[in-house]
Amino acid sequence: MHLVFEQIRTGGDRNFAYLLGDRAAGECILIDPSFSPEACVQRAQEQNLKVTCIVNTHGHHDHINGNAKAAELTHAPVAAHPDCPALPDIRLQDEQELSVGTLKIKAYYTPGHCDDHIVFYEQGYRLLISGDLLFVGKVGGTKTETDARTEWNSLLRIQELIPEAATIWPGHDYGVRPSSTMAMERKSNPFLLCADPAAFIRLKDDWPIYKKMHGLK
């Protein structure tokens, strides 16, 4: 088995897609091909990898808008949470595994940013595709206090499940670098440093002021 893993800039709002595959098996999946499905498929073809599945972290338009073209080009099914508006062919349940050659990729249900959000964890190489739950130095936006509390619980769960050595690969290039580690986010992400849900919600409310005070974009 030979891991193939690529972070692909797709445009939009600094969106990232991911190609994750097993070169020995000649298989890969595309995660959130969004605005550049042709480019994502081309990367797979250039490496002689068959796209076996198109996977979505969640159903916001900027993550699923490349599904139809990617599916047309590859004839691969779409996998996502059952409530995803992409109407997935494969309805992923919490902790369900996807196999790509010998790779095992586990889906964890992580609502808050939206009701159908999933993150994907490749266990052998400790890769967390975090979608819009966890960014570098930030977390996903929420619409209500209830959603924020739900997201807080999802973040707690991921911190318990994912080891510090894992690398974090977000859905957008919103931070000071395009990827991170769980250890680094636990030490430096202000949202993960909040003591309780109330502090988490206050930081969300005060985020524009916080960003200005700390010179963040």
C-alpha cells in the first residue's frame, strides 16, 4: 500500500478539496471537489487512480456544487450524511467506515455548523479531514446559540477521539497556514481553549473584536 494524499485548492471561498487514495490498489476518493471537479478528477487520472467515491463533509453549496460533474466524469457514487441535500447514493452513519484499498476512513457525525456535518479520519496515517467544523485557529460558523452548543459538543468529541499527532486538513484556507495538527490546535486555537460552552459562545459573539485585537484576518 502507498498512500496518496493531496490538498487541492478549488477556488470559491478559499475552498479545499482532497484526494485520498491507495496507489497499490489503484483507488481513491475525492472529498468536497466543489468548484474544481475537473481538476480533482484530472489529478486522480494523472496518478492512474480510479475514483471509487465522491465524499462530502456537509451539504453547503460551496462543498457539493462539484458533485454532479465529478460523478459524470468518474461514474462514482456520492457518499454523505443521510440528511445532506446532495441526496447521497451512500448514506453514511456515525462511525461508518469507507475502504479505499487498504485504507480505512471513519466518518464521525459532528453537527453544529450544519445538521449534516461529518468529519473523516484516516486511522493509519492519522489524517483528519475536518470540513467546516475545525479550521486552523478557528471553528465553523453557527447561526444560533443552540447550534453553537451543538458545535461545542462536536469539538469536544473530536478532541477525545483524535490523537494529538493527527494532522488537521480543513475545508477552507482560513488560517495562517493550510493545515495543522490536533496538538497545535489544542494549544493555540482560542475556541478550543474556552473553558465551557458559555465562554465559547461569548468568543463567537466577540470574534470580530478578537480578530482585530490580535491582528487576524
